[in-house]
Amino acid sequence: MTKRIKARHKIDRRLGVNLWGRPKSPYNTRAYGPGQHGQRAKGKPSDFSIQLKAKQKLKGYYGNISERQFRNFFRKAFKKKGDTGENLVGLLERRLDAVVYRAKFALTVFQARQLVSHGKVKVNGKKVTISSYLVSENDTIEIKDNFKQSVPVLSATQSKEREVPDYIIADHKKMSAQFSKIPKLDQIPYPIQMEPKLVVEYYSR
């Protein structure tokens, strides 16, 4: 188990939110930071700390991706026409592991990343093992035939924790999904408020 996967047990309390809206989040019972100073009163946060936390929440939500990779996504978003914040979340939602997670083929984004890296996912009929692979509109994502009836995938599709968003057309009988369009911020079912504009401010300092 990598450090990033282990981070899911700590990141909620460190950021002070139930990042994925899960009923078993440690933040639900210990709504304070980890460590011996976790319950200490904190002063008024600076603009920088507010921007940093916004970045950490967005970066953490997509599986605690590396700073280098996240910064590269920001650069791509900045170069695209339109609102940089909207471009950023649109790119993040196009990640293959995010699409697998949104289609409910995995209970967590970490599990989705594992499915991809272990070669259990196909895009337009071809195996893809890179979790950061960017899916395009109308691409078809499918679980490999020999893994469609596996316990992790079946458990995820039957889970009542969340619904498949409108921009993904999922067929859980065939274990396939189509990425129909790149979503806007208000179409993405984040369980907490995400503030990509603050992330743009953070990188624009």
C-alpha cells in the first residue's frame, strides 16, 4: 500500500472536511486535526493559507495526486481558452481513474486508480494502465471481461453512497460507461465546496 493510498485515512482530519462524503470518514467522529495539537484553537487564516487549503482539497480529492502532476494540470488549464478554474476541474474529471470512480466501478478514487494500473480497464476497446490518461468526450470506458463479476466492482456498482453524474452514461450490466461531455464546476458532484478560483490565485502569486 502506497503512502498516497494510506493518506485517505488521514487527509479528512488534516483538511478538516469529509472530503469524499463517506459515512466511515474518521472526520465524522473526530472533527479536528490529527496529532497532539489537533484540538488546539487556531487563529484567523491568511489569504495564502486559504488558497493553499483549497488546492490541497482539490488535489486530495482526486487521489492525493502529486504536486508536480497537479501543477501540470494547472498549466494545461491556464493555456486553454476560458475560465482557468473551470478548465482545471474539467481536466481533472477527464482523468481515467476519476471517470472509473464517477461511473461507480470503484468505491474510492484510490480503488479506481488500482483498477487502472492493474490493467482492468479499457478505453475504446484498448487496455489503458495510466490513471492520469485523459478521456475525451464520447469515449467508452469498460471493465475487462474477466473482472466484470469481481467482488470490488460489483460492490461499487451496488453501493448507495453516491449516484453516477449526468455527464457519464453508465451501464452496470455491461460494466461500461460513456464520458458524454466535459462537466462544469456546478455539474460535478463534490460532497464539499471546491474553490478552483482560489487554486488559480494560489498558482498565480
